[in-house]
Amino acid sequence: MGVNITFLGGANTVTGSKYLVRYGDQSLLVDCGLFQGYKQLRLRNWTPLPVAPHQVDAVVLTHAHLDHSGYLPLLAKEGFAGHVFASTGTRDLCRILLPDSGHIQEEDALFANRHGFSKHSPALALYTRQDALDCLPLIKTVETGITFQPIQGWRVTFSSAGHILGACSVLLEVAGRRILFSGDLGRPDDTLMNPPDHAPAADTVLIESTYGNRLHPKEDIEAELAPALTRLASRGGVAVVPVFAVGRAQALLHAIAQLKERGEIPRSLPVFLDSPMAVHTTHLFEHHLGKHRLNAHASRALTHSATMINSTDESRALAGRHGPMVILSASGMATGGRVLHHLAHHAGNHRNMIILTGFQAPGTRGATLASGAKTLRIHGRDVDVQAEVVQLQSASAHADANQLLAWLRTMPQAPDQVYVVHGDLEASDALRSRIQHELGWRAMVPEHGSTWPS
């Protein structure tokens, strides 16, 4: 009887991460993410897991992004009653992200029903804001470097992964096996987050591969932003910037503030952060000093770098303002939320600009925009795209292919097996090939739903 891992998400795709580890009659879920992007992927959120939620003994989260934590309210709603173990930063972000996710799903369902563009009658939310609030008491916090037992006899230790506030890699020790889950690894040169800790020794490694076939450019986010925002200001346009509320929004705010301070863009250029989730996350940086690169002064300055928009009335009022201005709004791949209304309102004007801030998963509106499409489907209708589309190449909070390999090289010894996960097939296979040829390690890309020994 050995330890095995079932890949319930994050396999051949960059979304929906869920890894079910079983030994005997006990099971642990590492990450509990939502599928996003292509409809075929999103439909998986409605498909029951191959294990009943009440039979999952515990959950461990690497970090709070919805593709790693966003299925948790549904898991709890359907019967999971164990503990969810996470860092303090992840707990604090889940308190923001999960209720917001439920609220957005309720709003989208109401909007679809009101306008009659859903194929389902009535359109339903996967879970509600209340479902998300109900699951939050299950989260128990553990700091990095402290070994704990999520299940009797199973040992877990968190190490810092960079990436976003609270993000961790997870070392699981069970039945004599050591399994390392990288989580989403940050960049060693990230402007906000500290570099990832070195990887501990392990028998089996699950390594993310979001950027498994790409390298980040040498220029930084400020060098990319400056000419784009200068063009925008000169023609009096409006920039709509879809951002992830956690991490990306704060990185953009920091970069814009730095550019203004140096006079590289007009200091008078108005900036609005239209996402209550992003607003609350920005304030968290002051409460987690030492967990990121910003000191107390810079963390406070971050909260004053934009006009913070909270209410829907304030958000609607932005439509009546003239440019130049910059609107940062969630979500980062334009999959939902307020940013859709801003895109619908501003995409048709050639003076305006849409700034994409990193990887856009296939099947998302962000990917459609990045491909040069001249129309965008929003709320059941096709919106003309006349605005200039700019895709930043340096804004990602993910380690690139060379940085992923460098992190693996910090392991004290070679593992028995590497599973390459959380990437599109092309990226995952490219990283698998490099691991095999450059490190000489056994590596494979698991299929969705497959089960493999640890």
C-alpha cells in the first residue's frame, strides 16, 4: 500500500489546481482551485470530484489565488468539514477573495437572467457569497518553517514561494515519502515580493510551469509602462487595465507611482483602482511587513497611489469621466467583474488603450484581446475593439523557465520523480524536456484525472 496522487486540476492547464494525496483510507487535498478560461474547463467546476467532500480529511493551500483556493466554498458546501491549513497571508487574502468570488458569481447569474443571454434558465451561481463566508472559519494558519500535522501522522512544512502575499511551497511527509508541491513560484527579481526559499529535499516534486516555455524580457515593468502611458496621456485617452486584484494590481500601482515620482509620465495622470478586493489587498501590505520588499513608508504610499473605488455607484461614475486616466480593475484575464463594464464602454474608441498585464490563459477574453481580435464578447453581445491593445511582457509574478530550473537546482539532491503541472500543455512539455535533458531527472506531464505513485 503506497502513497498516490490524483491530479484533479492543474494538469495540462494553468488553472483549477487540486492534488489529492491518498494513503490507506486517508486523503489530503493540496490546493482547491477553480477552473477558469475555456468553457470546457469551467464546466469541470460543476462536475463532482471523484472523492466525496466529506471523505477529504484536510486541505492545504499553497496560496490564495482563485485557481488554487476558489473551489473551497463549494467543497465545504457539499460536505467537507475538516481544517484548511494556510499561511496567515493566504488566510487574510482568502477572506477577501472568496466572498468576492461568490458575490461576482451571484451578480453574473443575476445579470444573465435579467438580460436573457444564458443557455440555462435560470442561470445559477456555482456558490454564493454566504457559502464563501461559511467556509472561512475552517482555515487554520501556520507560519513558514513550522512543521504541523494536517492529518495524524502526516507532516507538512511551508516555505516561502514569493509570488504573492502568503504564497508557499508545501513539503508533505507521509509513509516515508517526501512530496514537494512548488505552488506558484515567484520571480527572484520581483519588485514587490521576496524571492522564493530554496527547495528542500524531496522524493517527488510537483513543479508549476506557467512560464515553462518562456523567459521574461530584460526590461522591467516601468520601462514597458512609461511609453504606453505617455502615448495615452498625449491623446487624452482612457487606459483600461485588467489586473489580478492580488499581486498584479499592487505591482502596477507601485510602478506607476515610481514613474510619476521620476517624472517619466505626467504626475497629474489620474489613476483609479476599481476593485474592492484589490483595494483591501493593497491595505494588507501594511499588515505584512517583512513578508515583501516594501518598507512601512512604501507600503503606506501604495495605498495613496490611486483613487480607491469601492461602491458600484463610484464605479459607474467613472464612465462619465473624460481622459486621460487609468482604470485598474479586476479580473486579470477579463473573465468577469467590473472590468467588463469598463471594456465594453471604452474598447470602441481608438484614443483609448487596453493594457494586458501578463499571461492570458487560452479561452479568456484577455487571450482574445492579445490575439488582435477586433470584437470581444461581453455580456452576450459583441463589442468592437478599436482601442490600442498593449500586452506587458514583464509584469508576471511567475518565475520563468530558467528561474524554475534554478529553483529545482537548489534541491540538495535529485528527486525520484518530477510531475510538471499548472501550465498549458506546450509550456509543461517544454519544461519537462528541459528537466530531463538539463538536470537528468525523471519528469512527466500528468493527464487530468490520472493517478500516479508518489
